[in-house]
Amino acid sequence: MKTVLMIGGAGFMGCNFSEYFLKKGYKVVSYDIKESRIKDSNLVNVIGNSKDTNKMKEIFSNHKIDFVIYTLTSFWIVDSNESYQELVLENLAPIIDLLNIMKENNVNKFIYISSGGSIYGQSNKPISEDAEKLPVSFYGWIKEAAESYIRYIARTNDNFKYIIFRPSNVYGKYQQLNRIIGVALKNAYIGEEMNIFGDINTQKDYIHIDDFSEIVLTLIEKEKWNDVYNIGSGEATSTKEILEYAQEITGNKMKINYKETKTGDINYSVLNVDKIKNILGKSKFLNTFDGMKDMFKYVKSEIDREDK
């Protein structure tokens, strides 16, 4: 049984990836500041901070790790007023330390979750993987810097293999209800007003977490190493459409308040995903409306759980 170390295993992507890999016969070591909500005899929780190198070293001593998936990001896409030194320490330094620990333990396969929505910057057409990286937020720059360091390691270590995923806007179960789709479904369901920052016609690419989970495992098993892959539906969905879908799915109307655009946000972001579609032999992924219908089951269960 192969073992994956899931850095950020208690987060949205980490939980979903863990659940998917467990179903496919893998063992998962989840490393995070809290336990994963996924319960399985083949999942081991290790509690710790990403900056704790001693705890990281213990994991590699106690478990035979076959590959590592890194899902962590500790700040929002829109830049905050935090110390930039602290943001680098929290988001970039742990990757550098982890890759060095992996080398010491002869673990040479690394999967990094970057960002397709922030690393390319502004564009008026679907963006392919070979497009110039022009981030317009510090978050996007951090992702670009991490990618650059991963490639540096690959150039200096012939045994090291990586996959970099650049996802668009991922949504689905286990996600905190503070992103546009989760908030829209929640507010429509409970009858709260909806605040929209910026243009309601903003168009972005959305991908359901189940599709993303399948993609991650497929590329690992197909050994599509040392490359970068856009992850998205390849289709534009507007904020207006998301609000309409939420109201249709819940059967409720909601009041919408319009606010100024937040600094660092992008009003058009759609990815060219031909590369990943060709590898998977797929022509399309779950559409946003059907994906939101699926997520609504989770939204209702979360609201009901909070009310108890």
C-alpha cells in the first residue's frame, strides 16, 4: 500500500484528496494544525505547524512516504496588511524546508497546488500553461516563487520529480462557506443578504473538487512528472450566473448589495485546460450549475450542524 503525505490534510483540498486517495487504496498521513474530518483506518493524523521541521522529520522517520502533496496556503488571495516578512515565512519557507527534508529521506515525488487564478494576472481570453506569469497580488507572487524553487530543486537533483497544478476556483464539500459559491448557496438558503464586491459580470473558471481529486491521482498514476497543468472547467461563469443558480437551487430569492472591487481581484480568469483534457480523455468536466447542486447538500448539512 502506497503512502501519501498530505500537507494541509485537514483543509478543504486536503480532506477531499485524502478521502479520494483512501477510496483508491492508498494510506494517507495527514499533517495539519488539527485532525482531518475524514475518519479511516488508513488515515494517520499528525498534528503540527508547517514551520516545525522536527515534526516533519519525525513523519519521514515513522512512515514510508511515497510522495507528498502540498495544499497549504495561509492567507487569502487578496493581499492583507500583514507583515510581508511573516507571509513569506508562513508560505514559502516551509516548502523550502520540506523539500530539503524529503531529499534527506530519499523521497523524491512532490505535488504542489499552485494557483491558476492568481499566477497569470489579467487576461481577456483563456490562458494556457505557457503564458507569461504576471501575478497582480502578493499571493500570486508567492505561488510563482514556490514554483520557481521547485524547478530549481529539479534542476539540481536528477531524482526529484514534481507536478505543479494551477487550479482555477475550486469548490465543493468540506470548503468553508466564505467563497462566492458557498456564500451564495448559504445566504440564499437561510435568507440573508448577499454582498458583491465589484462587477457582477466578472467571469471566472470554476472546477468541482471531485474532478480535481480525480485529476491529481490520475496524473500521479500516469507518472506525468516534471510539468505544469492548468486545472479548471475551461468555461467562464459570471458572478451573476452564480447568484441566479443559488436562488434556483435553493428556491429562495435574496437581496444583493453591490460594493467596491477588492484590491488584487481579477475580473476575468479562465484557463485553457486542453492539456489536461487530452491526458484524461475528457471533453468537459462537471458544469457549475450541477456542481453547485451537489455542493448544496453539503451546505445544508453544515448549516444544520451549526444550528444544533
